[in-house]
Amino acid sequence: MSPCRVMKLKDGAMAIVCSRGSRSNAKPCYVCGQPSRFLCDYPVTKRLVAKGPMEYPNTTTGTCDKPMCERCRNNVGENRDYCNAHFRLSRKEDPTP
Ligand SMILES: [Zn+2]
Ligand SMILES: [Zn+2]
């Protein structure tokens, strides 16, 4: 079905009403573009730009948050999914299989 509909107004005028992207506001999967249902949970440290001569460790921690669909995620545990790059990284960091 077309996302656009032609609506007839009371005075005889026509109006075209389009509904786009209202199904979900999910970001597209970073691999295949499908609507994502998962985010990369790999912890990352984002360094903020320090201003002035005094340098403080202006860091904030968060997660990678790359959007992934069910097929492209790498499930590493309960409610934990990594993107491909971080999945490889996590395997390298952890010597135990
Ligand atoms: Zn995908
Ligand atoms: Zn990631």
C-alpha cells in the first residue's frame, strides 16, 4: 500500500496525506539497514575536550550503542550484545574461550 493517500476536503479541494516512518523510530541496523532492536553494549570511554590549562580527566563512560538487528548482533550474554568490531575486541581481551 502506498504511504500517501488523497483526501477530499469538505470544500472539494484535494489534500495528499503522507505517513512516513511512523511505524517505528528504530534506527537502521549498522550492517544491513533493517530496523534495529538491539544496541551494542560494549563499554566505551568518551573523552571530553579539556578547556584551559588545568586538565581534568574529563571522561564519561557509556556504551557503544551501535544499532543492530537480530541477525547482525553478537549475543555475548543475557541482555548483552556487541557489534562486530567490539565482539572481536572482546574476544581478544579475554584469553579464556
Ligand atoms: Zn542487520
Ligand atoms: Zn560496539
